[in-house]
Amino acid sequence: MSAADRAETPASGPDSGSGAAKRDAADHDAAGAAERVIPAGYDAAASALFEPTAIRGMHLPNRFVRSATWEGMADEEGRPTPELVRLYTDLARGHVGLIVTSHAFVTLEGKAVHQQLGVHDDTMIEPLAGMAAAVHEAGGTIALQLAHGGLWSMAGADAAGDPIQPLGPSVRDTDSGPAGREMALADIQAVVEAFAAAAVRARMAGYDAVQIHAAHGYLLSSFLSPLFNRRTDMYGGSLAGRARLAVEVVAAGRAAVGEDYPVLVKMNSEDFVPDGMTVDDMVAIAALLTEAGVDAIELSGGTSLSGDLGPLRTRAGIPQDREAYYQDAALRLNRNVRVPVMLVGGVRTFAGAEHLVNAGYADYISLSRPLVCEPDLIARWERGDRAPSTCRSDNRCFYKGLKREGMYCPHVAAAGAQPGASGDRS
């Protein structure tokens, strides 16, 4: 891209180290940095949230991201169903800038929940390709999230009928006794190779990027956390040791897909559990991941053991001027890395999203539950209707998925709209 095709992003935010200011550098050494791509006729007076950008050549029409959200709409083998394809095309028609799929397991033993997407072998390429093509036809951009459930994987059997035992950095202590199996070095190498192979499949299937899931206590996240990782070998102990698996997964994925394909990561701001990963840890680990080849980092937080501070919080007690759960951690991250930061968690208003970007907390705003009840929320905001999301943040959408009904907002359904439909706001 020539200099004539770029426009300088004005510095803004709490100080000169903000995310906006970091993108002012003329000699930007991170290939994955978000560049402003200004098309002819673009209204410069429009909100920064609707600025077109690019991440390692992946052009995005705005700064809104659909954060990966399990929908319970794949079949039991991990193939997307027509209902899931429809959900993603609704998001594309609703003007979501980047759609990140729900977590796709990279190995069978890494499957975390029923009706989860899979990208664990080559037979998944064709059905996944059909979903990517449908999103592109609807005008969208889509990344496939790659995941391994680790100690939270489902118990079951493999293709040969042998029992599957959840794997983790260390055995997990529970009230009912030890759970899972500590991974041997051969297990770790196999996981690195599985993530790399899955990234290649995603590219072959036509996805615009991959996102590596290193949040919420799943396998890579658990290796990062001192609470779950009690290893004494090269994959434990020090921060660099705990980060080694995630760094190797990113590096292997980058080598597998090449230098011209975006590789994103989702990670915790902190674990919100005693002896878990801290914000200081996160900032240091993010630097290592960036050095390994990451193009953007999405920041979330919490694990299934974090109680009220887990990833799926309710809105009780959240101040209006601090609607984003992890905004302070995001600001620290954005001051210390030279790749874009995506922030998920709690954003329900246009004004709040705009403030987070303008003040340098984040470069992109990720949304999960608000897009369950309003797949066309971004289009509504773009048209000028800036009323807050109608999401009640009560998590009842997930209860539907756990009942094998597929995830949808029951409040929208009760009001007469078809579950998963984007309504009549075209």
C-alpha cells in the first residue's frame, strides 16, 4: 500500500502512549498493525467507529468485531448447519466489520462442548468453506477461531473407541479428586502441530483470518496461568515458560499460513482467580505473542472458576461510565504493543464504544451477547439510531444452547421475532 493510500490517524487518548498515538509512527514495524484505508467518498466527519481499516491486508469496513461466541449450532461432528450459516450471514448483512466464529476444536480430544465447530481434520474443509463463502456473498469478513478445551474438554471416546482424558498443563484438583492428565512433551508438540494444521485448513476453506483462543481457562490459557500450570519443565515456572506453548502455537501457525495471512489471538486480561494470571503477566505475554507473529489481540477475562468475574457477567453494579469490563487492562496493553487491540466485555452503548476507541483504550470494539439479540445492531447505529443495545445480559441465550436448542435471545423470540433472525431493520 502506498503512502498516498494511507491517512495519518490523529493522536488521542490519555497520553502519547495511547493506541491511537502508536499508529502515528511513520515507520510502523508491525506488519499486522491496523492501517486506515480511506476509500473515495469517505465522510471524514463520521465516527471513528466506521473508519475502514486493514490488518495485514484484511480490509475491514468498520471497527466492530463479533467476538467468538458458542452457538450450539454445529452438528455433532463439528460441521456447520444451515442455521449457523444463516446466523453468520445475518451478522454480515448487519454490517459487523469482522465476524469471528465460535471456537473450533483443533483435535477431537480438545472438543469442549456438544455441537461445537470442528477444524480437526481435512474432512472439515469443504463444509467450513461453504460457510465462509456464504458470509463473503453477504458482504462480510470472517475469521475462524481455533481452540483446544484442555482440562475443560468433554469426556468421551476417540474414533477408535478409546476413552478421551482431558489434557492440561497439570492435573487439576477438584472437590471430587484429581481431574485430567498432565501433558507429556509429545502431547504438547502434537497440539502445536494441530493448531498449525487447523490454521492451514482455515485458509484453504477461504477464511480471512484465524484467531487462536488463549482465553477463559482453555488449554493455552491454562498454560499461561500459575493457578493451572504447576509444571517444573520448560513449559512452566517462569512467565516465559508458561507462555512457551502459546508462543509456539502462534509461531507455528504463522509459519504454516505464511506472512500474508492475519493471525489473531484472544487472551485474558487477567484470570480473576487467586494465583491466576495478572494484568502484568498479560502485558508481558502479549509482547511475546506479538514478537511471534500475532497481528491483533482481543482482550477478554476470567475463567469458569472466576464466579461473578467470569467472561459472561451480568450488568448488576456496572457504572455507566465504565461499561467495558477490561478497559483499564486494555489501555495498558494498547500502550505497550504495536498491534491493534480488540476489547470485548460489557460494551452496550455507541457512546461507550466510541469513547473507548477515541481515548485509546482499544482499536476495535468486540461484541458478543448484544449481537445475539440484535444481529443488525451495527447497521442500526450506522444509520444514526444510536439507542443502546437491547441486550439484558442475563445469559438466557446460552441456556437455550445448553438445552440443544441453538443459541438465541428468548426475549426477542417472545416478542415475536424468529430466533436468530435479524428482524426487519434492513
